[in-house]
Amino acid sequence: MTHLYVQVIAVAVGLGVCIPLFGLIFDTLWALAADSVRGWLARTPRRMAAVGGTSGLMMIGLGTSLAFTGRKD
């Protein structure tokens, strides 16, 4: 019976180590990919202006939709 408890504890510790490790690896990969895409976008002012305009339109659209729908409290 104690052998089963040892296995359960080993699996719990293994998952407790693996899950944050996978999160760290994949978050690092996302950050590196975002950095390379930002570098590509920043090479020309026209691309940066397009990104700024697009993000501005998205903020206006989200704000407008929130203003018309309101909060669901």
C-alpha cells in the first residue's frame, strides 16, 4: 500500500515541476517570436503607422461596443 503512495507523490511532484517548466519554455518562445515580428514591423515607418492605425481602430471599436452594450452586472 505504501508503494502506491510513493508513486502518487512522485507523479504529483513530477507534474508540479513539468507544468511550470513547460509554461516557461512556451512563454519564452512566444516572447522571442513577438520580438522578431516587432523587429520586422519596425523596419519601415509605413508598417509601424499601419500597426498604430489598426490598434487605434480596434480601441475605438471596443470602446464603442462597450458603450452600447454596457456592463452585465
